[in-house]
Amino acid sequence: MPRTIRRIVAGIAAAAVFGGVVATALADSTADEIAKYRDALQDGNPAELWEARGEDMWKTPRGPKHVSFASCDLGLGAGVVKGAYAQLPRYFADAGRVMDLETRLLWCMTEQQGYTRADATKNVFGNGSAKRSDFEALAAYVTSQSQGVKMNVPLDEPHVHEMYALGEKMFFYRGGTHDFACATCHGEDGKRIRLQDLPNLTKVEGAQKAYTTWPAYRVSQGELRTFQWRLNDCFRQQRFPELVFGSDASIALTAYLAGRANGAEFQGPAIKR
Amino acid sequence: MHRMNIVRALAGAVLLATSAFGMLYGCASAPAGHAVDDRAAAMMKSSFKAHGQATLDRLDQDETQRLCSEYAGRALPQPVVERIEKANLATIHFPADGKLVGDWKSGEKIAQSGRGFQYSDDPKQAAGANCYACHQLSPKELSYGTIGPSLYQFGKRRGYTDETRRYAWQKVYNAQAFSACSNMPRFGHHHILTDEQIRDVVALLVDPASPLNQ
């Protein structure tokens, strides 16, 4: 643990230095500088703090029923974490539903640990020390156990296949006051908003690079963010109503993007601006 | 059995039958057609909640949004292009006093601001157009996006004519009158900007004194 903290402190110092570099080099090679900044941080990713908290949480009995996640099946058997994230979303017969990681965690909390849905979803996204999210910590831990594992979402399974197809439709669904769809910003190569590069998620390489680097520690927010958060905040900027945590639409879009990432090694939790 | 459960069970059965059908015919990636569109629309309605000013009716598509979604990633057939552009051209109105050009300094502020219409925004504050998110405009602003074309020297290149001013007004008002399924928001048609604000953005584009035209 002290070693982890030393690495994180070094990482934050590197972030400060490179922050200055980024500011002075805006015009020419912003993307290069950001890539260097990311490399410098990679060795001391604060996401490790969330991973450690999540691991404790995973192993400790919790909830009204005093049950740990050892009985939670993420698709590879009760309590099995290694490699599980790389095969999500998948169909869970006990729930009769395709689920992504966070939806499955929520299911285990309500069905096995005895939480009400309202209690379990009180803090799905954290907000500094004022509001810590169990989901962000648990997702950090579970996803860290798929590092280096090739994405392998079971797209041949009919329920997953259906969700993938619906997710693709959603990706291109234009609506709201600004006519935005996911594809508006993520449908072409080499585009950016202001100076922020945008992945082209309609291409396999773009989807692979983006999907395999969430969850991520967001330097600008000082928080570890999950894929549910990523989608939720995209829709806010799209001027859509609020995406419900664990909703079918969130799972369908995740199935679409995770499925397109199949074959690429999972690298999260990563670090982003 | 609760009524809701029966509906869900039926929907599930239909869903299973449809995906089995898709598999049978080796439909590998995107099962096209209206059945998937309808299911996607229904799924969206149940997956979002109203939050502040962002109410659920924002998910309801007008004909332009529906067609642009349907043809996304494919070439638009010419009759569809004409249908969309005609319908959107018909939405454009000019201000009663005929004044199309306002204050470019105010236009620059509107172009810089990304505020407005997100559920996290204060609906009482004026919205921006966030032009710089997607376009290069004034050369002084280095932080610009590339989803749209560069508008540097827009007025200078096109000439400071009535035609340029009228085109700029209409393009900001409803971009899809000229370019079906453009990524650009329809700022006048959707009341994102007021007439007064559109005037100021037009000034930023066409005023010879605007930094964009230097």
C-alpha cells in the first residue's frame, strides 16, 4: 500500500508538470502532449485507491442479509471475478435479463444482500468526499481483474444479440433540442470538440480503444468513473433527459460498444484528462 | 399474474422470436427495418427520466430526426434529401424589421458559450451556440473543434453582400434547409437562440470588422 501511494503521488506531480506543458503547447501537438501526460500517469493511477476499497467491499459481508459478493455470479460462477468483465454484458437466466457489470452488481445487492433498490442506488456516481459511490469502487476492483484479458462479449447469445442491435439503433438516434445522436460526435475519424479528440465509435478500432479504457480515473474530476457514468454524462451533453442507471437503454448501448470491442485486450481502469 | 408482467412476458416472447428469426437468416450485425426502430424507441422511453428542463418529450423525433436516424451511416436518397431540405426551409423566418446583422462582440460571446438546455443548466440563463465546439472562427481562439468546417473569413470569402447575410441567417436558423441531416443544431427552429442572438452570431460571420474576417 505505501508503494501504491508513493506511485500515486509521483503520478500527480507528473500531472502538474505535464499540465504546464499542455498549456504552452496547445496549438501544435496537443494530442501528443496529452499522450505523454497519460503515459506519465499510468504508473501511478489513483484508480488503485478505488480498486482497494472495492476489493474490501467485495469480500466483506454487507447489507441487511449480511452476505458478501462471494455469492454474486458475474457470469463465470459465484464469486468469480477474474476475467468476468471482459465477457459482460451477458444474459443472466436468474434475472431473465441482459446485464452489464453495474446492473449485475445492483442485482446482487438487492437479491442477495437484501438492500432495497432505492438504498442501493443512492450514490451511483460519487462526488468527492461528500458522496462516495460503492459502484465506482466495486467496478474498479472487478474490472482490474480483467486487465490484459481479451474482450469476449457473447454476441451469439440471442438476448445479447438483440441488445446489441437495439444499442446500434440508439447510437444513431437523433433527438432533443439539438438533434444530437451519439454518432454526431463519435461517427467520423479525426474529429474533436474544442481540443478534445473524439473516438470514432462506428469503427472497430475506435470502439476498442474507447471501451477498453473505461472505467477511468478522471483527473479533472478527481473521481473514478464507470461506463454507466460515461453514457449518463454523454446524454446530458446531448440535451437528452437523464439516462436511468441500469436501464435497458444503458445496457443496450454498452452491449453495442463492448461487443464492437471484442478481440481487444481490456486495459482499465485507465486514466483520462 | 399482474397485467404489467403479462405485457413484459409477451414482449419478451416477441423479442425472442424476432432474434431467433434474425439468427436463422444469418443477420450478422444490424437487423434493419422498422421493428427494431420501434423496439428501440420504446426502450428509450422506459430508460430515461425527466430531469429539470430536459423532459421526456425530447425523445420524440420529428420527421427530420426520424429520417436522419433511419438513414444514418448510409447515403441519403435524393428524394429524401429534397423532402428534408424543403420541410426545413419552410421553418425559417426573417425578423420583422429585416435587420439581419447585430453586434459581433456579443456574437463572439454566444459562440464561446456552451451553456443551455442540458438538465444541469439554469433555464433562466441565456443559452449559447457553442460554435467553437465544432468550428474554427476567430483566429485568436485556438481551442476550436473540427466537426464542422472552418468559418475563418466566412464573410470575406463570400463577399459582404445581402445574399451572404441572408444565407448566414438561414444557415444558423436551420442548417438542414441547405444540408439534410447536417450535424449542426437548428438554432432558430428549435428556439435555442433568440432572433436577437442569431443577429449577433450573423454579425460575427459577416461583419467586415469581425475578428473572424481579418
